[in-house]
Amino acid sequence: MTPRENLLGLYRRQGYSEAPVYFELCKSLQEEFKRRYPDAESIGEHFGFPVHVVPWDPVSLPERNFDLDRYYPEGLAEGTRIDVWGVAHEPGSEAAAHMTRMHHPMKDFEELEDFENYPWPDFQNADFSHVEKGVEEAHRKGLAAYVPMAMTIWETAWYLRSMEALMMDMLEEDEKATYLLDWLTDSACYRIELYSRAGADIIALGDDIGMQDSIMMSEDMYRMWLKPRLKKVIDAAKAVKPDIIIQYHSCGYITPFISDLIEVGVDVLNPVQPECMDFAEIHAEFGGRLSFNGTIGTQTTMPFGTTDEVRETTIQNLDIAGTKGGLLCCPTHLLEPEVPWENIEAYAEACREYKPSAR
């Protein structure tokens, strides 16, 4: 059984032969890996990751006239980068380089025409040639082809508009919110059809809709504005490739939304953050209809637990999922500098030593 076959069987709750290992490292931990394993080709190969990540973004986009002075009249700090959407990201500290201060180009838009005239990225004429090649490479290596499409609709929308302005648009049922969310939904549909047609095994959608102790918006607001649009995106993928696995990411507490996610076609929920969601309870209620990715806390267990606690938590969660699978047990988020390297090794060893057939 290849790592790909093992992972797909696990996610489909059809049984699996070994517990996969997966995690992401911050820059300083990547350097620590290189120091410890100078001859290793890559982190994924060394630890036996079951997926090959195929980037979602195009190799190149048609040029567009993006007037920085118009969208950022206040100016931008040195080192700020502009992403594919036109959102400006001011760099954070070296320790948390993935955290940025965002500047929102649509924050002060007042008319619908401002949105219509925005220099949107032209994905339909972009170069996505790397996708088929990436899928072929993954399958040649016996790995699952995994395309991350996080920040699918909601997050990209508020990155562009600002959360305060977008929330007000939604509360007022303003046509500006409809236009923005529909444009991003249609864009996501186009891209997810392309990835599905290329043969991707897993597509990871996601928009943070939870906070540490509560949901980010009311259930009614979610069901009015975001749920039907997420369904449209997932339906587009499954119309092309019915057996594709859709993973959905949201940090924080999102228990009230899980039934909605299942209804629209989500197959795998990530990350089931243990600081605010109990995996045993979540699995008891939803485990027959949903698989999971995550469950090992990066606010608690990974940085502050002992190696024995890391092993025990890993084994405990795999036992909860059972012999049919349904859980890629792994850290819930990027591993930050305070995580001891010994805890990373302890997690990987616990997965490698776990024998589902013996449970």
C-alpha cells in the first residue's frame, strides 16, 4: 500500500495500515532540521509525509495596472509585499514571519463601481501548467496530490475589504458584499474545477469562522452569506471528480458549524483545535460522517508538553478514531520556535509505532 492509498483509505474511513505523519515548521525549526539531518533531501521525505503539496496559485498572471497610490495612499512600510489579490502584507517579526499586518485595498470603497473596476487577478488567462505536473509527480512518488486553497471566500473577502467594513456590508445586506463574495466564489469555482480536472486527490479549502472561545459570526449570518457559496465551490469540484476529498480548515471553536460543513460536502475537518474543541466529543457526534486532520495542540501539547505527553496524546486520539481511520493525527498549526525538537520526534515516533491492526 502506497502512502497515497493509505491516506485516502484513512480519510474515507475504510481502514489504514499505518498512521501518517505530517506537520509544518517555522523558519527556525526548518533550520534545526537541516542542522540535525544535513543529508536529508527534504522534511517530507525524511519523515514520510503522505502528501505532495501542489501550489494553488498560478505560475504567472497577465499584467494588470495596480496603482499602489490609489489603493494605499498612506504608503507602505519597507519590505511589504502585495499578494495575488492586491492585499498588502507588512512583515512581522522573524520568529513569526507568517504573521503580517494587512492593509486592505477596498477598505474605503463606497460605490459598487469601485469593486467592479478593481484590477482583479485574471485567473482564466493565467499559467496553471504546474498543476498537472505536480499531480503527476505526486502519483509517481506514491503520494496524494494535495492542493491548499485556504482563504477560499470569507478570509480573502475581508483581507480585501477589512473585516469591519465587510461585516457592516453583510449586516446591511449591501450589494457590495454580494458582489465581492460572488466574485471570489466564482473565482474559486474556476480554480477548483481546474485542480480537480488535473487529478488532485485532496483540495484543502478554508476560512477561519471561529475564535478561541466562540464562533466569529451568528449561525444565521453564516448560513445566509457563506454556506451556500462554499457549497457552490465544493459542488464544482465534485462535479468534475466525484471521489475528490475536500478538507476544510478553520481555526478556533466552530462546533456549531460542523453540521453545516458536512451538509455542503466537506469530507475532512482541520484542525479540531483541542484548546477549544474536545476531539472525543466531536468524534462521538460526527465521526461517522466526517474525518479529521489535526487534534494535537500547538498552543499546549507541542510547545509545553513532555515527550511522553506528546506520545500519549497522539495515541489517545488515534484510538478515538478507531481502526477504520478518519484521523490524520498531527499538530493543529505551524510549529513555532518554542516547540522542542524532541517533541516533534516524539510525535513522529508515536505515529510510526502505532499499529491500527493491533488495537
